[in-house]
Amino acid sequence: KQSWPLVINTWSFTNATEKAWDILFNKRGSALDAVEQGCTVCEVEQCDGTVGYGGSPDENGETTLDAMIMDGPTHDTGAVANLRRVKSAISVARKVMEHTVHTLLVGDQATQFALSMGFKEENLTTSVSAALHEQWISKSCQPNYWKNVEPDPTTSCGPYRPFTPKEKNLKQSVRTEGKNYNTHNHDTIGMIAIDEHGNMAGGTSTNGAIHKIPGRVGDSPIPGSGAYVDQFVGGAAATGDGDIMMRFMPALIAVEGMRTGLTPIAAAEVALGRIAVYYPKYMGAVIVTNIDGEFGAACHGFDTFPYSVANTALGTVTVFSVKC
Ligand code: SD4
């Protein structure tokens, strides 16, 4: 039995879900519009400080944005990574999809494209992101090195310099052994929608990882990693430690799991389980729906993962949560 329309997104970003649901149900709009406008709500609200402007400053203190959108019926996809000085990342991604033959534009050139499409150039720094950057810079790691003391891998401090192999291992041990993982840097919005015609779309929007090396791109704008939809099977979207997750394309794996007959929940678990083989303590989550509108989620490396859903059976936006 089919349950259309439906929207599901990561975390309890219920205003985003609400917006998407209003488009799908009240306005009988398209899945693409629902995903774009739903994620836009989070860009405007700066959901958890990890979507939109004014969050996750890079080591230069700048906020840059990653986003993508994928259309089920055509498999058309648009994405931007490291988008600078433009707030509406997912809308720019949609323009890439609809007005170019490309899939992914990055950095300043993505900005130039956005400006050519009529988007406004704005400073994405706020007093909050400036303070985050200031705090980080002031906690320099350097004295530890001079005294030949191992840096605490869980301390985030700047400025960066290239890690030695030993330091890199120490850093990586956060993902393999799980020391004090920073739980508050992993709140990308990823959304999948199915409209009343059964058309599916998926998308993501994030400001990425805090204190990243400028130029770093996460999983969110990468098709198959941040999100993936197959009109004949289902869709999935991910959130979490993108530097690790993008090596495993969990959104694609979840959809392929459903193709082989797995339930959405089982497919989500398989996708995340692949990553845990290598990085037992990484943090991440996926939301999944099949094309019939059966949905579920899985998470790894933290306590509970809330996600938001609306469909006709629920009648309203409902927050579910899954134990990791
Ligand atoms: C990233 N997946 O860029 C994102 C992080 C995230 O809020 O979920 N952040 O790695």
C-alpha cells in the first residue's frame, strides 16, 4: 500500500518538515519544491547552528555551505560545495540542476554562478560564528608540540598544520575508539519527499564541519553520500561525520539495500554497519523511505537519533526517534 505524499527529514527540524508537508499536502505541490523549501527553512533558522549562515566557521573563520538536490523521475541532480557568501545553498543547488548540464559547482565559482542567477552576495559570518572561531584560535595546540606532549585528540584547537602520521592516528582514534566525540557538530538537514503523484526527491543542506581546513567538502553535497533517490526503489539521506561517511556512500547503500528487498530500517542499518567495520565509533545516521512510503532510520555512535516525518496516516508532523 502506498502512503503518498510523505516527507521525512533528519533530526527534529520540525519547522522544515512542516513547510515541506504544507507544500505536499495543502498545496499539492511537487516533491522537489517540498525538499527545496523545507531545507530552506533550516537555512533561514540556522537549525542547530549547523545549517545555513553563521555556523561552523572554517579555520579562517568563514562559514561556507554545502547542499544538493536530486530529482527522482529524471535523476537530475544539482549541488554546491563550499559555497561562499550566499545563504540559500539548496536553492542554488536547484539552479545548478535546472539551468546547467553539470551536477556540482564549488567555491567562489559556485558563488559567481549564484550571483548570475540573481542570488544576493552576503556575509555569512555572525557574532556567534566569529566567537566560535575566536575561541578555537585562542586554544592553540602548538605549545603541546614544543613540549613534546601528545595533543589530546578530542581537543579542537587551532591553527591547523599538517598532521604527522602519529598525530593523524591519534585524531582518527576518535572514530575508532570513541573518545569524547563532539556530538554537536552533526546536524545536517537531509530530506526525502514523495508527492501525491509518487514523484520522489531528496536533498541536503549544511554548513559542514566546524574548524575545517578551508576547502573541505563533506558528504552532504555528494550524490549517494548525503542523499540519494531512486524513483523505483526509494530514497535516503545522511547526517554525521561526513569525512568518514562519504567514503561509504550510505545513502546509496541504503537504497540498494531496499532494491534487494530489505525494509527501510534494515537497509539503513546495513548502510551504517558498513562504516562501523572500519570506524566502530564514528557518528552518523540515515533516514530512509521506500517508494511506497514505508520509512525508518538508523544511527551509530551516539544515544538516540530523532527524525521528523509527515504523511497522511500521521496527519501531522511527528518526531520519531531511534536508539543507536
Ligand atoms: C558534514 N555531514 O559536512 C556534515 C556534518 C553534519 O552538521 O551532519 N553537520 O560532514
